[in-house]
Amino acid sequence: MSRRHIKAASWALEHVVSVVIGSGFEEMAITRIVQGKRVGTFFTEHQSKMISLESTAANAWKASRTLESLTATQRSAAVLAMADALEARTEDIMEANERDLTVAREQGLSAPMLARLALTPAKLSALADSLRTIAKTSPSVLGRVLRKTRVAEGMELSQVTVPIGVLLVIFEARPDCLPQVAALAVATANGLLLKGGHEAAHTNRCLWQLLQQCLKPYDAADALALASTREDVDELLHLEGYIDLVIPRGSNQLVRDIQRESRGIPVLGHIDGICHVYVDREADKQKAMRIVVESKCDYPAACNAMETLLVHRDHVEGGLLSELCSSLKTHGVSLYSGPRMAQCNGPQSADEVVDSVDEALEHINTHGSSHTDAIVTKNKDTAERFPRGAYSACVFHNCSTRFADGYRFGLGAEVDISTGRIHARGPVGMEGLLTTKWLLRGSGNVVQDFGESGTRTYLHENLPGS
């Protein structure tokens, strides 16, 4: 940038006009500037919001280092304080949630969205219990030695668990997500930037404020930060120097948008929740009835609810298919025949008849989303064949798809369910928010000692404690 450019920018500022100086050779530069993208150099008399967000992310990173420096007992105590705060402040939380629900009803929010948005004292109590489980199980996860090797005499190598760094979690109308994710982040010493759906703005702010208070005694309140607008998210997705992982929780469109907009920051999550239940020819009738009905009807809006029912052809003449469909209809489920590629996300179910477990697997792997798929069968060989053939993150035998949940898995809570094959897969609890580092302790060793003219040899012995 030349002095002439700077002089022109200074003249604009003197006349109270902010200005962006960018390269005319950059493709669609003006359009991107108007869209608020980070293009060129921005001159303004006002403090840029970008600086504020960058500062927020930087502070979250610093606070995460503070969390890591605490003892495991201190981090657990902070999570326990969060659990107690949820119960102690139930009235305040419910008041904030009712404000959000009132607006949502006036705006005609769908029934599944209202179900996600609504909190109850029972839900808050269950949330508090899940946080206490996290506090109880978290002391052993950070700094755990996964592998220990004697590389050579006087050289010991360890692989240990460490925090990922700073997480950006974006979720829609699910305020119950906020305490779970916050507790998981604190337990694993990760900084956390949160952006909830505008439908839950009052609830999210209330929860964030009371949880942040629990970190003040440890000088780590900045480890939890709340973004306000979609524009904030757009800016945060460009802060790869501070944010290490983005986790979007919500609709398919939200996840796709985040994956497209993220610049250099990995994105963890799932696009669809298309879950199947396959009722095998040798299925127990009563088990099949209970599993199918609960998988669909317990919470139809959940991502682990059944979307497609696959039934072996023998049950058409045997009558079980008719009974299953009748029971689902009794629970208000609309039935459709044949494969459906789209996620129903409500009280609908697609039904299909198949000739074998192999055909069921082909259907699941073709039309599914690698989330959760279940088989109901008494045949041991078929029960072994099904999980080997299904590409899903969660595969169940003789149980409801609704068990695909971090709390029900004993993880305490989950930050999301990942259907990817890199890093964490399935319900992502504390383990999924950790990475590893290698620690090599030597005694003045250099590589030349192990060369052709050296006197040392590698041992590569596995040591106990790994």
C-alpha cells in the first residue's frame, strides 16, 4: 500500500467516512467488501467489531490455558458448581425460556422446533445430573497416558491426551445444549465460543451468564463466550488462528452452510439423522413392537429417531408388518412406502419390505446417513452380520435407536453426534474433545548415535501404564 493510498484514507476519515482499500485485481472484491468479508485494509474511527470478536476468541484461548493449569479436582468442582446453578436458578431459567416460547408461538414456529426450544424443571434437573456425571468421570481424561514406549536406553516416549484448544459450537433452538457443551469444554480444558439460535436468545443468555459465574473463582470466566448474531459467526469462522474446531448442531442446511463458510477450521458434525430399524425374519415380535414404536415415537424430532422401518418379507404374510404399521398410526405417525431420501424430522416414517439382511444393509448404506441403525433379530449369525455390514457410527442389536445419546452411553453428555470417519465418531463426549501430544524424555540423545557409525540401538519396547 502506497503513501497515496494512506493519504486518501486519512482524508476520508477526516470527513467521517470509513474506507476499505483493496486490490483491484482480486476477484469480486467490491461484492465481498459489501458482504462484510475480510478484504483489504479497513480504515475507521470506530473500534471494529472484528477486533472485538478476535479479542473474545483470544481471551477464550488464554482462559483455556488457565483451565488446563487447574487440577482435575478444580475443574470437576467448577462443573459441579454449574450443575448446582442450574437447579438453584431454575425459576430464572424458566422465566427466560417462557419469553422465548411466547415469541416463538407468535411467529408460528413448528411443533418439532417448539419441542426443542422448551425447557422444564424436569429437563433442568436431568441436565444437572448429566453435568454431575461429567464432573465425576472427568478427572481421568486429561493428561492420560495412552501409550508408553522405551525408544532406547535413557529414552522414554509417551502419548498423552490434551485439549483441542478453542471450540466454536453453533446450535439452533436447543438451549439444553448450552450447559452440556459448556461442562464438557470445562472438563476438558477447552475454550468455548457459543452461538445459539435467535429463537432461544433469552434462555441462552441466562444460562451463559450463570455458568460463566461458576468459572470466576478460577479466573477462567473468559473460557465461555456467547456470540450474538449470524454475522458474528461469519467473522469467527475466519479466525483459524484462535479457533481449532467448529461443531454445528442443527438442521442439514446449517451444517452445510458452516462447512462451506469455514476457512481453514475443521468442522465436526452430521448432516442428516436418517436412522433405520430392520425387523429381521427371526425377530421377536414383542421386542420388535416396543423397539419400533419407541424409536419413532419417543421423540420424533430427535436426530436419533427412526426415519425408515425395514421389515423382512415374511412378516407381510405373518401379520407383524400390519401390526407395526397399525401401532405407529395409533401414535399419530404418517406412513409412506418405499425409500425416502430426505429426513422426515417429525411424526412420519418411511416403510420398506426387504428380502434379506443383505438387502436391508444395502438400503441402509445407500439411503442412510451413517448415524444410527438397528436390527431386531434372535439369530446370532445375523446379529453379527448386521454391524459388520452397516457403515453407521452407531449400530444396535435388539434396542431402540434412541439410545444413541452421550448421556445414555455413560458419557455424561454429548457435544454432538458425528457421522464422519475422522477423529470422533458417534456421540461426542469428553474423549472427542481431546487430542494427543507426544512427550519424549531423553538423556542427551541425538539421532547420530543411532546411525551406521553410532553405538546406540533402538529398543521400541512397550512399557506398562499404556
